[in-house]
Amino acid sequence: MKKLIAFALVMFPAVALAHPGHHHVDWLDGFLHPLTGLDHLLALVATGLWLAQTQTRHKVGFIGAFIAILAVSIALGTQFSHLTMEAGITATLVVLGGLIACAVKGSMILRTVVVALTAIIHGFVHGTELPAEAAMPFAAGLLASSAMVVVLASWLGHYSQKFAKGVVAQVLGALLVLFGITTAF
């Protein structure tokens, strides 16, 4: 069992940051990209879970702003294809996971900053990976998929809060922190 755990911890970073099969040429590639990159998928799920946990009345506005900031950040990232901030995705997992695990609801300002920074980092990373000729269709698919994941995670988080008193979300938050830490190495 110890060998299995050690193997999983060693392999998680490779799985998390791998995005095999993405050719960045069309809408479908963009739609599938965040669903097949575990680190990106978890960052989106964490955003939705935390918004559900905060019990804000402005979830729709936060999700809409998240997608709008994501779109602008993708466009900005396309101008800096020589840079990478993949470690920023990992940082968002640790921060959001910690907020979820500790059940931090936070003020409106904290929620706004965390959601905005997550969208900026996430969008910029995706933008740096895009070739100019495929940016629009790929980004459109990525935005649709990202919105779907955040909305679904927020919805599931809401029902988790309602029926499990937040325990499920807190455990998932702790797992996100652990996952984020393992992907950093």
C-alpha cells in the first residue's frame, strides 16, 4: 500500500499538468481542454464549490464575471505565448482548497479578488497555449466548458451544503490542498 501511495504522489504532477491530444484547432478542442487537464478541471470545480460554500446571493454575477475575466485573460495570454504560469493553476488549487476546507465565506471583496485572480491565472495560462489562427474557436469552446463546470460545481456544492452541512465540501477542499501541493513538486 505504501508503494502505491508513493507511486500516486509521484505520478500526480505528471497527470495533472498533462494535456494530451489538444491540437488547439477548433471549438471541440477548446471545450475538451479544461475537462481533460486535471489541474484546470479542479480549479474550475474549486471555484464553483467555494461560491456555493460562501452562500452568496450573487452566484450568477460571480460566475458571469469569472467567464468574462477568463475571456479577457485568454486574449491577453495569446500575446505572451513565451510565458507560462502553469504553477498559478496549482496555487489556485491550494488557495481555493484551503478556503473550502476551512469553510471561509469571506467578505464580498475577498470573494471578488479570489474569483477574479483564479479567472486571470486560468485564462492567461490557456491563452499562452493558443496559436493565433485557432484562438477564437478554441477559446469559445473553452469558455463554454468552463462555465458549465463552474455552474455544475456550484450547484453540487449548494446541495452538498444543504444535505451534508458542508462536510463533503470541506473534505474535498482538504484534498484539493493536498493535490495542489503534490503538483507543485
